Amino acid sequence: MDCEALTALKDVFNRLDCDNFEVRSNNMKLSPDLRSSYIMNSRIAGIEECDLMLIVGSNTRLEAPVMNARILKAT
């Protein structure tokens, strides 16, 4: 299914006041036993060690001051 169809389906569910939906691929090989298998980001402490960071649609100074302090410390 393409992204446009998934977005349309999400909008339908939201209009029906249903916020609980999930999309999975049949070929996903994720182990639910290992948290790192399904968490796609690093810890806040790992921010200082990253090579590249992309923050989209967020003002870390207002929304996440601890993370903002780590970012400033790393630069």
C-alpha cells in the first residue's frame, strides 16, 4: 500500500474518533524481546555521540529542554 492510501485510511479512522490503528509489513523481522529492535532512536545521553542529527517540526528549546542542553553541549 502506498503512503497516500495509508494517510487516507488514517484520516478516515481519525474522523471516526478512532486513534488506535497499526500498520505492519509481512516481511518484518523484529524481535519483541529486544527493545532495540523496535526503538529506532538513541537515548538522550547518546545525542552527544551522534555524527548527524535531523530534527523536523520541533522546537527543542521549548519542547525538550534536556535534549536541547545535550545538543548544545555536543556542538
